[in-house]
Amino acid sequence: MFEQLNASERLIIDLLGGQPHGMLGLEMVKASNGKLKRGTIYIWLARLEEQGIVESQPDDPTAVMARRRYRLSRRGKLIDVNESAGSTDPIPASA
């Protein structure tokens, strides 16, 4: 099975690729200059997390309603490097 990423997912991967410490969802919305929306960012992030492309952890584990910080997983980094190199070959789901 090969990854088929849409424009929003590719943008999230691109944004996270330059952030080794990760980003909050609303930080990605702001950095996207209107391309990502508050109402859908977490849907995209959940989908990418289910696919093993991004991973998250609480920004402040002691907070009652902790915000989550997202970063690329090992697999997500492979996708980011592949796209940055200009490759059009999809990444196998087993990567």
C-alpha cells in the first residue's frame, strides 16, 4: 500500500519537517497563511498520526487539558526527505 497524501497533509509534513521540537496545531494554522483551518487541522493531524506519519505528546503533561505538540515520526521524516528531493515515488506504508 502506498501513501496518497492530499495538499493539506503535504503542507503539514512540510511545516513539521522544519521543526525538530514539533508544533502545536494552532501554530501550524498560523504558519500556513490561511491554507490550514482551525476546524480541520486536528482531523488532518489525527489521520496522519493513525498512518504513523506524525506523533504527538502533551505540551505540558501536568496541565488538565494539555495541548498536544506534533512532530514527524521516523516514517514522516522519510516522506519529507523524499518530497524535498523532488521524488515522485510514493512511500510504501511499511516504511
